[in-house]
Amino acid sequence: MLGRREFLTAVAPAMLAREPRAPNFLVIVSDDQGMGDMGCFGSPDVKTPNLDRLAASGVRFTDWHANSPVCSPSRASLLTGRYPQRAGIPQILFSKPEFNVPGLRAGEATLASELRKHGYHSGAIGKWHLGSTPESRPLAQGFDEFFGYYSGWIDYYSHRFYTLGGTPIYHDLWRNEKEIWRDNQYMTELLAREAQAFLKRQSREKPFFLYLAFGAPHYPMMAPERYLDRFPASNVLSTHAPMDRDRRLHAAMISAMDDAIGAVLSTLKTRGLDNTVVFFMSDNGATQEERADHRGRIYNGGSNGRYRGSKGSLFEGGIRVPAMLSWPGVIPRGQVRDDCGVAMDALPTFLEWAGVTPPAHVDGVNLGPALQGKSPWPERDLFWNYDGQSAIRRGRWKLVQNHRERLGGELREEAWLSDLALDPAESRNLASTSGNPLPDLLNSLDSWRRTL
């Protein structure tokens, strides 16, 4: 029988040679949250202490983008690593009581399906909005568990899909393939409890992937009184002026979500699940649209900070979103990255960290070496195409071909060229100036569109 010293001498080399265990992944998505809707991104009135702490524990991205200015295609890119058109979801998906809306295709390679092949247990909690036909649902797309809803939005208490005019149509809340009822439970808090329960079921011996997709702060605008009380109508943080009703509701909904995220992160810590990559992003910019209110008025609750445009627009206000990533012990704390990244980069980055070779057709790139300080940030052209608008980003240059300011707004058919380093608000059109890269950008954009 080996003594203690002999045992350590015999096994130590093997222990040192063993590869570190693959990390867990917790991906959190908010809905219609703009760059001006978070404390650590400079909001003077919306307070997000839990998200601020998460950002401080790793890297905060100041130039991160959604792949689309609306939810379904944006989320499709996040989960597939592909441009929305190649993932088969170029537009917002309808919501129907028959639950027969095609979305993600059968056999699509998703972050969940690829991680499952390598022993991960995956759960999807919250808003799906990537199709409700059997082949498009979470359990058919690589997830082992699902708790949430298929529609683009639901009432936060009755969990029914509403028309934009305010008429309830159908109930939409599911656990796996079974409809369930949780009436009068505030959806944001309900999702947090489900996420905590998921984490409590996990073992440190088997890696997991949790996709936690909040509906907040997407309409219908609803928040419990205790969150509204945090933002009194005469808010000294708002230059001593009465806080706008829309802004107050928006802030309260984000505050509830921040508390929910804090509870989930606390459970992660108490369970000792330290080897977890936590990534957060909004699916698109804050909304400003005439049809967002049942009275037909423009909704002004969200803020995209200094950026022009809003949800539905390819100006920065529609696609530049708050984002952050933490991996304790691997990603250095306190980073602020001004490099341009995009949602479809998450899949190849996470798969590489898990020791999994990404599918050949992925459009995103692996940002892991750059985030770990092992290589420069990758340079490439990035493209967007949505609802008659197209855009290309090349370094400091951004071209929007045809543009609108918000979802459903008027489409202006012109080329708008901006130098984002000097004009991040895209306030001045440089298309007619001499010596600009407009012709080359137009050619590249046209070439990319032909590949779709």
C-alpha cells in the first residue's frame, strides 16, 4: 500500500497534465434595453447594481452589437453564430395561438445542440420567439429543459399574449411541452426562481448551459409597486424634474430584472459554481414606436444614450447594446473593451472555451484569445440587413444604405456614411465628402448581400 508521499509522487504528474474542466455557461438576454438604460453605461436614473458588479468582475463592452435591431433575428444569431438570414430568421416572427410559426430549422446547429454533444446539460428559460412549430422549439434545438413562452411578448401577470391594441388573445407559458399556469406571478421574478431552481439541480461534475432570456423591459409596461417606488415621480436624479411616466415604468422593470439577475448570480455563488462564464447582452436597442402604446402614442421610456435611432433602425441606437462577460480567474477583472463585437461571436467563443470545434458554417469569430490577452482583437467587416435597410461596419467607418429612425418609421433611401470615432451619434453624413471609403463599402455590402 502506498504511503501519502508515494501516492502524491505517483499521481501528481497525471493530475497536472489533466485538462481543466470545461466551464459552465450562463447567457442572459434582456429585451429592448438600450445603452442609456444601465448604470455602468452612464445612465443617471436607471440603477443596475447587480449588472454593474457583473461588469466590474470581467469585461464591459462599449462597442457590442446585436445582429439585428429586432428580437427574433437577433436571438437567432446569438444561438447559432450566424447572420440572421443564414439562420433562416431575417425578420420578427409572428405570434399565433395555434403555435405553428416556423423558426429555427430542423437540424440547426445551436449553442445548446453543440454543447450537448459534449456532455452539457442545457436549459432555456424565458422568452423564446424563435419559432413554435415542433422542430423550432427549444427541446428540438438542443435544450434539455424549457420554461417560458414562444411569443414576442406576454402580459407579465396573466402570461397571455396581447395585441398591440391591448386585447388578450391566448395564454402562453410552458414547461417543456406542457402548458402550465402561474397566474398573478410577475414574470421577471418567476423566471429568476426557475433559473435558481435549474442551478440548484446542477452538479459541479457535469457542465451546464443556461439560456436565461428575460422579456423585460419589452412592453406591456408592467412593474410591481415596490419597484416603482424606487423611482418617485420627482426624482432628483432626473435634474429635479418630474420623472416621465414612461421612463419611470421602464426604470422599474429594469430594476426588477436587475434584482432577478442578482438572485441568480447569488445562487451561482452559493452553489460553488465558480467555473462559469456569465455573458449578458440586450437583444436590440430601446424602442420608440408609435404602436407601442394602446393609446397610439410614441413610447419614450427607453434610452439609447447618445446614439441615434432606436429598435428597428440600423443606426447605432438600434443595434449597439449593453453587454458584459465574466469568467472568474480566466478573464481579467475591470476590463473595458472599445473593440467592435457582435452577438454571433458568442457561439464560436464559447465552443472554443468548452473544447468544442465550432461548425464550419459559423459567421462569428472566436474572441477568446483577445479577451484573455493572448492576441489582438480580430479585424473584419460586419454587416446588417433588415427591413429595407443595410449596413456595413469597417473599423471606424459605418455605412447605412437606406435608413429609418425606429420600427415602422419612414424609410429614407440614401447612403449615410459616418466616422464613428469622431461622430458616434451618426449626426453628420460624410457620403459626399472627398476621399471617403464609400465606393468600397458599397461594393462590399453588395457582395455580402449576394451571398444571402
